[in-house]
Amino acid sequence: MTGRMTRRTFLKTSTAAGIGLLAGCQPPPSPGILFKGWAYEPALVRENLDYFEQQTGLSVDYNAISGNYHDKMIAMFIGETPIECCYVRDDDFAEWVEAGWLRPCDDLLADDPDMKDTTDDLFNYNLEAMIYNGRRYGLPYYTDFNIWVYNERMLEAAGFNQSARTLDELTEQAIKIKEARIRTPDGQPINYPIMLNFRQSVLGFSDWWTLNYASEVHLFDDMLNPIFPDDEDRRSERILQWIVDGMHKHRIISPSSLTMGLIRENIAAGRQAFGIINKYDLEWVNNRTNSAVAEAELQRMDSQAQHVKILKMTSIPSMAPDQSGTLGWTRMYCLTSRCREDKMQDAWHLMKFLGAKDTAGEYYTALRWFRLRGLGFAYQSLLNHPEIIAQTDQWGDIDLIRAQSKYVRTRENIKAPWFPDFNIYYQPEIQKILLKEQSPRDGLARIAQRCRKLKSEWG
């Protein structure tokens, strides 16, 4: 790397320059713990913080940031804005650590004997997501993974008693549903039984990773060198070809898969029989308030219940029946490098309350998020919590959730500091494949080449 600046060095020096220019321009900071997060349910967050303040006597200055959280946080980091702790997506984690914006918390964990049991209780993929270069940076906010969902009544009408286990079986089932002219709750024929999410977005394209992981594809080696398109059995190429065939040859995968944002709305409306959704959205699609499918089924049953298990989860279809896997993600609470020293212990108490246990020894925040919004949690023991079991039984299957939790994987290159650049590049390349503008092999080769270039640039 002699004689040229890597992108890692450029990011750090640019940050230092920005701090130098903006230092001294900040108003006096609040006396409370400065806490920032994206604008998801800010009223509920404030309720959680009110309870924290009652338990501890500490005050929290909370700010929900609307709009582009990533870019606005970077502006504040560069501007040397005092922040004790904040939400961090695993998508941004490595980039922010490399820039020096986050503070490790492994020293605080080591000095806090109460935290050993909570660390041991974490799912491995969540724990691993919060570690960078051997150092721990976070506690979990929420987590979840993708599931395959199918409409039980539609499968029955097409002559099937369970959802397909393999991609080939799925093709057969979808063709039968289409040929049978099975209809939506409002009487429209289902022209495309499958909907996938290949819309370009910062947090998009999870279905690509999910389908690969279901077939136990490894896309990168341990050094984050791309293996595709010559991964084992060329599975990554064959999976893309299956999607292309589903869209253009069999016409069973909706072309709106390239533009549709939330698949759950289509599944809940009964416009598709199959799709990939977040696990926590299973409650949403089986809730009659949101779902025409659930409402129609509950009316058929003459039931006043709020939920019905008509849209069911199962393993993600794979290339072979003995393959299992899915994509998971982690959202975390992290201390920032701008955390004031005199607020460090207070901020740590806040992080423990939000990301682990409250002063009564309960996973208060994680339980409350599940109870009110169905959000996933990072602690294994909660799968055996009586309240979670009882609530899940209204709309899902706790045994299947336990089983699938064992096969969750995170995106293999997400800790590469070049992941944000990769994320921008690979999505349109995959779309070109799905539009038949390039072959799966050629498109994957182009993505692999870009990965090698980015890796070199970052040093």
C-alpha cells in the first residue's frame, strides 16, 4: 500500500479534518444521557426511558432522528456532536468502528459480573454481529430472521397439504396454483403465486441472501474473498437462474418483485400464496386488523378472535431437502467515542436496561418490544418464556421458531468496511440478471470482481 492512500485511511483523516473544522461550534450539552436512534416508535421508546428513569433516578435526553439515519449520524459524528449512545445497524457497524465513531464496551462488560449470564444467553449470530476485530461494541436492540410463509387454504385448493421443501417442488406448486385459477379474498385470480423482494434499497435484497443461505451457499471465504460464481455446485448461479425462470419462463414470480417494498402487504391481501417475510411480520399478516386473508378465515370460522394461523411459516425452500438456513440481522445499542467520561457509567446503565436486563433482573425492554410489536429478541432463554410462548401460539409456531433459530446466518461480508460500497453496487447487478440483461454467471462474476477491487482499495 506504499505510495497511495487506502479508503480506510482516507475515511479516518477526513473525519479528523471535519472535527477540526467544526470543533467549538457545539452548544453546551444536556446534563442527561444523550441517546439517539432512528424514528421507530419514538413514543414507545420514550415510555421505556421513563421507566428507566424511575428505576435509576437518571435522566435521558432522547432524540429520534427521522429520515436518513445513516447520513445524519455521520454528520453528527464528524461535527463532534456529544452523544453517549445510539442505535447501530449491523449494516453500518464496521464502517463506524473503522472511522473511530464507536467505543468498545468489552472493558465495561469485564467489570460487570451481572453481564456474563446475558452474554452466554445470546444467540451466536447476534453476539458475533457486535464484535469487530475481537472487541465487543454493543448490546442488542432487536434481531430477527427471514421465514418462508405460505397460504394454507390456497395450497389445499391446489391439492397440496404442505408447502414445498425444495425450489423444484415450489415451481410445481406455484404452477398448479396458477393453473387452478385460485382467487384472492376479493375475487381476483392469482396470476403470480410467488412474490420476492428485489427492490433496490439501503436495507434491501435480503431475499437474495436468504435463498442462498437456505441452500447452504458460502459466498465468501474467511478472508472475505468472493467464492461465487464458482461456489460449491455453483449453487448461487443456479438459484438466480431459478428466479429468472420463475419470472420469465414459468411466470410464477411476480415482476413486481423488482419494485415492491413490503411483501407482507401482498401476502396479507392474498395476492400471493408464497413469500419471504420477517419473522415478526407473521403476527401482522395473521392479524385481522391488517390482513384480508386472516379476516376471511375468521369470518369463515365465525370467530371473534384477533389472530388466526392461516398464513404459516416453514423452512425456506432450498435446492436439496436436507439443506437449511436463513438470513438474520442485528440492531444494537453502542457507546460512541464522543461519550462524556462523567456520563460513561450512566450510559452503560442505560445500555444494560435497553439491551439486557433492568434493575429487577428482567429482560424488560426486549419483552416489551415483543409484547407490543412482536419484535425479535437476541436472548435464547426468551424462547421459553411463558408469555412469549402463549402470545406466539396465537399466530405462529414456537417450535418452528426454535428450530429455525439454529440455522440463522448473517451476511458474510457485512463486517467489511467496504460493505456499504458493495451494497450499492451488487443490487442493480442482480436486477440486471433478473431482467435478463445479463446471465447469472456473468452478473455474479462482475459482482465478485467489484468485491476484489473494493477489498484492495480498503487495504
